[in-house]
Amino acid sequence: MSFKTFFSKFQRVKTTEGMTERKIKKPTLVSRFNKETISLVIKQIPLTKRQLFVASTLLLTTILVLTQIVPSDYRYICVIALSISTYILGAICLHEDLQGIEWFTLLILPTLYSAAVALFYFLLPVRWLTRIPIAMLYAFGLYALLLTENIYNVAANRTIALLRAAHSVGFLLSFITYFLLVQTIFAFRFGPFPNILGIGILSFILIFQSLWAMELEEKASERLISVTVALTAVLVQLTWILSLWPVPRMMAALFIASVFYSLVGMAQQYIVEKMYKKTVIEFFLVCIVISVIFLATTRWRGI
């Protein structure tokens, strides 16, 4: 399904005929308080949900561009402000059905996506020729991500036709976010232990979010948590090895992100019990190709 079709069908997500109820979530005291607070704010804004998505995307894109204009001493403060703003605006856009764990699982990916692009922004040449295209790509990705999280939000209550497309878009943006943040962590040239800590926490969060999107349950299952911990352990060990491996930082980040892509992709199919031989082969081929490139770029001389 193309992005054009994905976007054009967005407004029909809540009104699609033939929807079947999956479950009725019982709001907690905290989520009820959050919803009532945000509802008071929403009532003062005469915009539809789609208009809120567009307005939020434009506002956050503007903040992203400003992070490159302000003095370098304030850039990291701007990144924090952009991340917090993304979470708040995402909560405002999706407030209608947010319950319990969804305050984390639905809002963490847009927040990390904004932080990832803003931090990666600093690594690019300081020219508008690169700033404008990256800002446009950020806006496009953020809008697609808000639509995806909205579909997850609705699909947690009822079965809808766009869920499969949302899984594809969400997984792709999770991979991009993971790669950009891992590349940023390696760019700071920390030692092995800081790398393990940062990438370990990042891996756990994004793996948990990606696998939860396949279940969309009010509470995380034991199987989901077990798989998340196991995959995080694999990526942590790989981070330890690559922190000492004589390879360019970009290739190290790409290799770890490729392993993340393959492991999480297979784990998603395992969660929904659709783990077929063809699927495993496809994901392993990705790892093999990247591994060949990785070994070819290793600087063995001087070791």
C-alpha cells in the first residue's frame, strides 16, 4: 500500500464499517485525569484531528530548524524541548483513546524520532542545502508516524483494515530512529560502557514498543517482555564487541541497526505466530549482506 493510499484512508479509520470490537479498556485514575486535562485544552482548539496532526508537524518542524539557528550552547536544550513538545503534542492529538501503557508505547516512538533527527542534524554540514531536505523528510516521517500511532490507538479497541500498513510504517520508522540514535551515540566517541548503557536502554525501549504494536494489549504479556529482554541482551553484547572493533562508526551503527531490523522483524512474526521459513531467510539475508560490507570496511592494518 502506497503512502498516498495510507494517508487518504486515514479519516475513515474510526468509521470503517464492519469493525469488530476486540476489547473494552477500563481507564485508570491517572489516565482518566490525563484525558480530562487534555480534553480541556482540546476544547479551546477548533481543529479536527487531521488538522491537529498537520499543525503539530509544522510546529515541530519549525522547532527542528531553529535548533540549527540558535547558538551551539543551546542546541541540546532545544533537542530536549523538541522531544518534550513532541510528546505533549502527540498526547493532545491522540488523547481520545489513550489508556494505561499506551501513554508510553504510543508516544515514545514520535518522541525518540524527533530527538534522533535533531541530534543527527548536528552531524550534517551547516548548510541550508542539507537543512531544508532533512527538515522536509522529518515532517513527512513525523506525519506518517502520527497517523500510524492513531491507527494503533484505534486498533487497540477494534479490528481495522489499515493495521497491517501501520505495522510496516511503524517498523520502518523504528528502524530509522534506532539507526540515527545509535549513530549519534557512537559519534560522541564514548567508551564501551557508556555505549552499552545508552544503546541497551534504547534497544529495550524500541524493541518493546515494536513488539507491543503486534499485540496492542492493555498489559504487556510475559512472552513480549521475555523476547524484549533476550533481544536487548544480544544487541548489548554486539555493542560491546563493536565498541572495540576497528570499523568506521557509521558502519558500526548500520550493522547494529541491521541486526535490530532482522531480530525485531522475526520477533514480530513470532509474537503473532506467523514465523515462516521464508520470513527467517529474508531477514537473515539482510544480515549477511550487511556483514559482508561490514567486514570489507574493517581497518585491520595497524592492529
